[in-house]
Amino acid sequence: MSISIRREAFQRSPRKLIRAASLQLRSVVHGVLHKRLRLRGYKIQMIHAIKPSDRVARTNFTEVMLERNDASPNFLFQVCFSDEATFQDSGVVHRYNCRIWGSQNPHVTCESEKGGPNLNVWTGLMRDKQIGQFSFSEYTVTGRSFLDMLKLYALPHLSLKLSSNKTAHFCHHVRNHLDREMAGRLIGRGGPIAWPPRSPDLTPMDFLLWGYVKNTVYQVKINDIQYLKARIREAGSVVTPNIHQAI
């Protein structure tokens, strides 16, 4: 079978599976794709689905923040961005997002343990300081455990400050407590300033802090939860006020 027929088959359907193409064309396809047609398989990148209303919400949020900052130049200095992240003692490598380039296959492997212990960590980030990290003892963070953390740990550090909280925990206990303690000062779901949904790129927790901390933590093999906690504290301590102000 000619090369042109194989080329036309994949031009018509670039997502065609190699096995399906081989059965349909009744010929070997894989070697021809690489050696003769010089084609490479590219993996699909998964991204957040953006709804039409999200763009309006993001624009409105940005305008409100700019207006408040114009009215009070120190407004953003009072904002505390808070978020949680999950760490596993065995580390997690997303193999579809990981590539090792070289002239030869290094045959790198990564051992992982399914269902192994994990650690949920909360932290807050302000212009001149970092609040945390707070490690939850529970395997899964519940509304009750999150409320206990707010009462005993987070809110005492946020007196007279404006809190930006985009936590997924929206149970009525947490909601009622935040309404009482942070009246008029909450940026988040249902707050005076509504946080736009599906907007992780607007918080430094997602586009800087957690990625940096995880890259640092997993540079060495993690053997147990206590060592994992120590690595997280060590990585977080490197995020200095100078870094905060540069964000």
C-alpha cells in the first residue's frame, strides 16, 4: 500500500488509533508514521472549561479589585490568599506531563504506592508574610476540620486583614463563621467580593507557591509522613517576603 494512502488516512482523522488504522488499511502503520511520514503522537492537554459567564465574572472581579486598589493603595497589601494542597509520601508524577529529553532512552522509572498516606496542607500568603503551613491530621479535609483550623489557627493571624479564601469547603458551619468573623472582608464564593469561578490563574497559590513547594519537596525520596512534613516546612521557609512582594 502506498505512503500517500496512509498519509491521507491520518489527514482525514488525526485522532485515529494506530491499531484501528492498521485494521482498516490492512497494513503496518506505526513504523510508516514515524520513519516515512515523520509524524509524532502528541498528547491532549487538559484545561479548565471556561463558560461564557466566567469571562464576565473575571472582568467584573478585576474591575472591582482595581477600583478598590485605586481608592486605597494599600488594599492589596492586606489581602491574604489562602488555599490547600495535597502531598503524598510517595510523591506523584503525572507521567503524561513529564518528559525526559535525550538522544537515548534513559529508562527512568518512578515507584508509586496506590492508596498511600497523604497530607493536606493549608497556607495563607500575604505581601510581607506567609501564614502556615497547617497540616490536617485527617485523610480528607471535612467542613468540620476546616472550621476548627480557621478558629484555632488561621483567623487569629488575620485580625483586621482582608481575607481572600477560595476554599472548596462551603458547608454552612464554615460559611456562617466566616460571615461573622470576616464581615465585609471576605473575597470568595458568596462573599462581598465574589471570587470568579474556574480562575486558578488569579491566585499566587496556584501559579507559584504550590508548584515551587512540591518541586522542592520531591527532589528527594520521601519515606514517611513526618519527613514529608519537614520537607514541606523547609520548602515553605524559602519563600521569603522579597518573593511575596515580587508576585
